[in-house]
Amino acid sequence: MKWIYWVRLYDTKFQAGCLVKRMEDDWWIYGYNSPSEAEVFRSRRGRYGVRFKV
């Protein structure tokens, strides 16, 4: 499987981490399968993003 990158970058690692936690816990509410793996990464410019595998 390949990584899928979330569209938005965040200023803090905390903000990106909150999105990861929501992906893991709340996606079932909207009828989506939770990602098998999700993580926070740091871009070259120092901002934080989220990538996941379904």
C-alpha cells in the first residue's frame, strides 16, 4: 500500500496529531473505514502533515 497525504499542512505537531486521533477514532461515525496506519510527518519547510494507509 502507498501513503495517502492529507491536503492541509499544520503549524504545530499538536494540530496534526489531533487530526490523526480523529481519523483513528471518529471515521466510523461517517461510514468510513479507519486507516490501518496514520502518522504525523514534518515537511521540508518545517510544517506538519498527516499521511495514512487505508
